[in-house]
Amino acid sequence: MGTEQYNMTLFQTVDDAWNAQDLKTFANRHAKYVIVHSPAQPDQIGLEAHTEFALNSFKAFPDC
């Protein structure tokens, strides 16, 4: 498997974890010191902040 396909596979697991609200897999696919830039949101600095963002998103959009 080439690098591009490997990266696509990893990203798909993050996407699947988000959709399943599987925070264990979600956390395992991110670095502890991840920095996430989202439109119209403050940067999420660190895994804890990114996880909090995920939990708030799940609450705001429970059927997604």
C-alpha cells in the first residue's frame, strides 16, 4: 500500500469513528498535541480540546 492509500485509510477510520461517536478510536488517530483549525471556531489545541469539540458537536447534532 502506498503512502497516499495508507493516509486515506487512516483518515477513513477517523471519519468512521466520528460518525460512530467512537472517542477511543478518534483519540488513537490523533496526536496528543494536535492543532485543529475549523471555520468560524477557535483553534482546538490539544487532544483534550479536540475531544471536547467532538462531544459538543455530538450534543448539538445527535442524529448525525
